[in-house]
Amino acid sequence: MKRPCRWLFVLSALACCSLNGCIAFYSYHTVKISVRDAETDAPIPNANMSVSYRYVLIAPLNPPKSDSAQTDSVGAADLRFAVPGGGYLEVTAPGYLGIAPCWPPQEYFIQKKPVPKVAEIRLYREPAPAITIVVTNGYRGPLAMEFHHVGAWVQEQAGKRDFTFRASQTGHLRVNASPLLFEVDPSEFEFKYENGQPIPKGLFVGPGDVCVWGLDGVAGLDDRSLFCVGTQHDAEALGSVLNGTGDGNRKAFGAFFAETPTSQSSRVHPK
């Protein structure tokens, strides 16, 4: 699972080329972007914003012009976007994490909807969040975790950055997550038993040691993570189920999440 909506994101498809050569045609749209604190709603002045353009296949002979700006005292600035252009937006501010939900939504460009004249980006203050997963003492088997988006910016309480979630006795966990948690890569999770004993990750350990092993998921299911608590042999046995391709792999992956999670979800309080 890699949480969606990092600061660098695709705004649109590749620029169109004309029949007589790679000459693309753009229209430029100026958008007033407001940058605010995700938890307090306070404006963030002096945030740096830039839009650039990248190409995977064919770059046009006349690439769109990049743009940059810095927010004013009320946390706002104008930024110019090319449509279509394949642009990437980056926003940074001192003391804040470089994360936020995606903007603009892709439908503005793919479905040719009118580009908005105003938009809002939210940043979380440092430090980065940390997540600890607690499992039942002595548990061995699959650990299927689902993180679901909720319509709130605050995770439990404003400013909190250390989070602990408890899996069910059958290794299921469902978390109602704000955008803050979606920026933590599952490889960075910590694990422990209910008695407080840490569970090491499956790197450089003996074949008979009980560890947490990450199992491959399926593209497009990045709100789910699948691990195995057990020995290397246990992990290989579970992983073999996922070695299929296409729909077979997707169905096999989804089967681990078939049971309704019984663990406690995170509580998210709207502002």
C-alpha cells in the first residue's frame, strides 16, 4: 500500500501532438491556490508552489511553461497551469510535511471539465506520523489491514503523530484514516504483541524466527496491506497464493480481507 496523493502527482495525460509533428497546443489557466494548515485551518504564508511538466513517451517541441509562486500573508498565490500538459504540482513550507491530497482532480483534465479558478491545499505540520500495529499474543498467520478514507483532516486529535491500532484475533484491522495516515508507507509500520514484545521485521533473521513479513499486493488496491506474522516458511506459503496473475491474483489477494474486521478503528473527529 502506498498512500495515494503525494506532492508530485499527475494532473493530466501526455500533451497532444499534431499530425505534422510533435507540436502541442495548450490553454493556460490561472488558479488562486490557498495553502492552509490541515488541522488548524490557519493560512500558511511563504509556502513555495511550483508546477512543472514531464513526459514519459514523446516530448513536444514546444513544452508548456513551468510556473512558480510563493503564498502571501493570507496563504494564497496564483499559479498558472497548462491544459493539457501532464503537469506536476509541488508545495513546500518550512515546518510542514510535503504531503497533501491530490489537486486538481484528474477529471478536470481527462473529462475536460472546466478548470477551477480557486483551490485549496492543506499541509500537516512536522513530525511525520508513526504507526504501531498490535496483534494478539502468540498469533501467527496473515495480517490483513485496510485503511479507509474519511472526510476529516484530524486523526483523533490535532497534532497527534503516534498512533497504535489493534488487530483482531484473526489478524484483521480496519482503520478510518485521515490523509495524514495515508502518507505512512506500510514498510515503516512497527509491530508488537499485546504484552508489549516487539515483533521484528523479516530481514536478516533465522528461518525459524517469528517475524512480520510483507507480502506483495495488487496494483490499484493501495488502501490495503497484507503481512504475515510467522516464520519465513509461513510467509512463503502465504505468498505462493499471490503468485498468480491478473484477476486470479486480485481475487486471491482480496480473499485475505473477506472477514469483517473486528478490531477497533481509529476515531476521527471532524473539526
